[in-house]
Amino acid sequence: MRVLDWLAIELRDNNWDIKKINKLIVMSATYQQDSKASSMLMEKDPENKLLARGPSIRLSAEMIRDNALVASGLLNKKLGGKSVYPYQPEGLWEINGTKYNQDSTDQVYRRSLYIVLKRTVPNPTLANFDGPSRASCVVRRQSTNTPLQALVTLNDPTFIEAAKVIGESITKQQNTTAAIGLAYRQLTGITPTSKQIALLSAMQQAEYNKFKGNPNKIKGWINAGLYKINKTLDPYWVAANSVVASTILNSDATITKR
């Protein structure tokens, strides 16, 4: 029996429970396989019809934003309700003679599903990662790779704030190596190698020295977003660890499922 036929029967026999079938798929050994494959296997099964390797795909616009919120612990898990108005550049809606009233509560941390959508002025964070404008129905989203995407994950307040919260969490831990490893796993779902930990630890120390030499540079990291860090913590270490978190967040391992 083919996999799709089997899944169809499972869905029917479980009263068409979509959540259950999705969980079954993502927790299966087949889905959790590495996307890497030998040259022999690629030649034998280029389209992966034998399901001998896992999928390799960049996360969708909504998933990239939500993943950062979940990993940092900022995500507002409320279900349903009205649309939300998260961070976006000032004056963007004014080109259409309207005003964007950004939320000033934890509404800004709700899932991307609830972000208000104006078809003439799409949300820039989602649009840069190929989120559709909904001006028309699309069967499949395009998947592009542009410098603007890195600009978003490096500068968007949502991602800077998420990195700041993770940086604060790292600073609170006595075992820095373990804390960096946990942050990496939270963002990517992958356990880092000792070499990766060493590189991130070296970056952490270098950033700390830079911030100590120029205190004004920490302001962008410490003041981003609505979240306020614990004032009893060393702000230089928080900023340095935020850079480490931002580096992980912007890596291929975070935004691409392999």
C-alpha cells in the first residue's frame, strides 16, 4: 500500500482529525530523516519516491517568525480573537492615507496567523519571506532567497527582541557552554557540535569586549521591543549573548528544515 493511501485511511478511521494526522506525520521516522543522501541514492531516486531521505525546505514566513517567538518564550498562545498589529516600519500605511496603530501589549507576540493584512500594503516581515498578499488565491507559494530576508531577521524588532530574551536566558545560566547549546537547540531543533559551541563562545567573548569598549552599542540590543530585561544582570553580557542568539537565529539551520 502506498503511503498516501495509508495516510488517507488513517485520517478517515480517526474521524478526520487533521491535528492527529499532522502529528503522526511529523513524528514518524520517515519524516525525521536527514535530507542528506549519498550520490548513489540521488541517482537511483532523485525525486525521493522511496522516501529514503527527509524533506529540505525553508520554513514559511509565518513559521520563521513564530519559531523565534516560541524559542524565546515570548509567544502569546491565545487562540482566536481579533487581528493583531505587531511591529512594522513607521509610516508604512500612510502611503494609502491610513494610520497603523501598533499594539502595545503582548498582542504583538501572537502567532503570525493573526497579523492584520492589508492587501495594498502587505506586512513587510511576512512579504519578504514570500507570504502571499491574498489578493488572489495561490496553490503553492514561491520560495525565494534574497538579501532582504537577512535584513529582516537581523533588524526586525521581533527577531532582535527574541534574540535579546534568549540572550538574557543565557546570561542567567552559570554554565555558559550548556546555555549556548540549549539556545541552539531551541532555535534549530538540532544539538550543536563542540566546534559550533566553541565558535559561538569565542564570538560571545569578542562581543562582550566590544560592548565594554563602546557602551553605546548595547542600546540597540537592550532596548529593542516591549520586553524589559532583568536590570540586575550585566547588560554587556546580555547584549553579547543576544548577538550569539541572533547569529543562531539567522543561520541556515534555523530557517531551513533539513
